[in-house]
Amino acid sequence: MPYALCFLLFVIGLYCAVVKKNMVKIVIGIMVMEYAVNLFLIMLGYRFGGKAPIVVEEDIVGAGGQLSSLFINSSVDPLPQALVLTAIVISLGSLALMISICIRTYERYGTFDITEIRRLKG
Amino acid sequence: MKGMTIIVKIISGWVKVLIFLFGIYIILFGHLTPGGGFAGGVILASCYVLLMLAFGREFVEENLPLPLASKLDCVGALAFAVIAILGLVLGGSFFINFLYQKYLPGEALNLISAGTIPLSNLAIGLKVATSLFLVILVLSMFRPDMSGDKKE
Amino acid sequence: MAIFYILLLFIITAAIIAVETKNLLSAVICVGAIGFGASLMFLFLRAPDIAITQIVVEVLGLIILIRVCISRELTFISGPREFFAVVVSVVIIFAIFLAGIKVLETLPAFGTPIFAEVPDAASQTYVEEGLRKTGAANLVASVILDFRAYDTLGEATVLFTAIIGATVILRKKTKKLLEEPDV
């Protein structure tokens, strides 16, 4: 059920990116889709009563960094977290790129409306 | 328009030290506690953005001029690549953790541990901080041209 | 468990408002609400690294988004597109939603991760041997900078490209942007 709600969020973003005709609204739709994908990936690795994947002192048993089975059996998945961590920072870079395209278009045509831009182009 | 009112300037003058210190802490302890190069780099960039919003763009450009920021960006990316290539030279494979496996094993849960991971965190933090700072500097540089265009 | 539903409903409400409001500035502020809700959600999903990163990235992203909306004349949006195109898009999106719901039913239930059931999963190795093989107590850092460091190298490249792209797009009026000041 949380997966379905997450997918609903993705569909809202898709609707915004496809139907709206303001350029900033399209950027907002793409951002909403990014949030939905990040949330979905993190949810895939969650388990009930799980621990954050950070080792503290009482988790280490034995020499050579042997971890306790309690930690191994209750830690959440660290792999999606690592992927999402890079994805969030990349989304900020792509947001800056999209926004600079919007600013350039506004300076050229004086509007954010993509149908107007198409008409002005001829 | 040179920045905001005197209240904002004084408060941000005090707070900027704490934000910068917190960013450095997040980067340095990224292999022990939550955080790391990405989060710490964004915090450092937001410190400069706070100064830019409070004192105006010229104040920040005196402290960290744009060519210097651009060079620091390249230095961060280069340091990360050099760490990877050092793994190839000293450890036998690209991106291998040669410091931890051969030279400096360190002790778990201490600051000096995990070999190349803190060094990579530093490089990534420098790169993320300067590149995000560059983006916002470039975006704010564009403003006067826009208003000049509209008046014509 | 209930906290996840509450936060997800909050995020979806904020998303609907951000999509449907007429004022661009309100839409941008609602995007901020989505981001902070997502940050809280990451915290409850036991991902503190992501929560810290999300909350600071959200602040910078809001600054960038507000920068495009402020001092523009046309921040109010006129009516929607042509009726026929809107209807077709909505029907197609609804079909995608129904198909996606069917696909999501095949996943294991929420709270039981796949890597715990599949033998020899990569994540199982990362959890068991992350500390011994890399020495980092933060397993996310050990994955991101040791086991899968190629991802991070690619991320640095993508970020560099995006920054260069934004600089080039905005360059026309400020030609001396990346040159030496005395040239």
C-alpha cells in the first residue's frame, strides 16, 4: 500500500509535466517525479524494526570487525541509500540546468508559456 | 541593492562560522556518523549562499572569486581521480582501498580509519561545495542584465 | 506504520496543491513542503544520511526556484491546454497508473526487504563485511566510496557537466565569466 501511494505521487508529477503549459510548472512536475522515485527506492530497503546502517560500538563482537548477528538481521539495506544519495545531488544540478534554460527562454520570448513560444517561433 | 538590513547582516555574521564548522565536521566524520561528502559539501555551499543573500554578491566575490572557485572545483574532481589512480598504482586495481589494506589499517570507530574513504570524502565535499556555489553565483550574476533588458 | 501513511498523504496533498495552484510562488513553496516531508520520511525509514542531504539540498533548490519566479511579470498562469489533448493525456496517464498498480502487487510486502530473503544478495555482503573490508563504520559511506566508487565518479562527471551547461547557457551577456579578470 505505501508503494501504491508512492506511485500515485509519481503519476501526479507525470500529469504536471505532460499537461501544464508553464515551463516552471513542468520543472516542478519533474522534481515531484524525482521525489517519488527516491522515496520508492528507500522504501524497498526498509524493514520493520530496522536499524540505520551505522555501526556503533556494541554491534562489534570479536576481533577483526566481526558484527553481531543482531545488527546483520536488523539493519536496513544500505545499497539503495547509497544510490539515492548521489541521485539527490545530481537532481540539484539538473534543476539548475533546467532553471537556466527557463531564464534564457523568458529573456528571449518574454513568457513561460510553451504554446506561446511555439507560436512565436512560427 | 547591497544586501539586507543590519539585523540580518549581524546575525548571519555570527551564524556563518557555526555553519562552516558544521559542514567541515560532517565531511570529516562522514565515515563514522551520518553525513559524508555530499551533505557536507551542500552545507558549505549554503553557507556561502547565506552570505550572498545577506551581504550582496560583491562581498562574496571578494572572498571567493569566481575563477578561484572554478579552480577549486577542478581540484576536487582531480583529487578524487588521483585517489582512484593511486589505487591502481599502489594497490593493483582501480579504486581499491590501498591505504586500509596495506599501509594504515587504523582502528574501527576512530577518526583515522577506513583508509582512503575520508580522503575521498574531502575531495567530494570540495567538489560539491564549489560547483553548487558556482551555479548560484552564475544564476545571480544574470539578474542585472534581465532588468536592463526589460527597461529598453 | 501509521506515520508513513500520514507523511505520504501530506506529501501527496502538497504535490496536488503545487500542481494545481495558479500562483507560481505558492507552487514553489509547496515544492518545499514536499521536500521537507520527504526528509522526515527518510528519517523514519532509517536513512539519516539521506535525510541530512535532502534537507540541505531542498534549501538550495528552493533558493534556485524562487530566483526564477521573483521579479518576473508573468507569474500567473493562464488556462489549460486544448481540451482534447488534456483528455487524451489524462486517459493515458490513468492507464499507466493501473498497470503500475498491477506491477507493484508482485513486489514483496512493505517492510520485508528483498535482500534478506534472497541468498547471496549484494546488500547482504555489504552489511556483513562492510566494516571488515573497508573499516568505515558508516556502511553507506563504505558502499558509496569503496564498493561502488564508480557510481560516485560518474556522479562527479554528471554534476560537472550540469554546471558547465548552466554556465554556458547563461553566458551571453557576461562573456568574461570563466576567464581571468585581468585579461
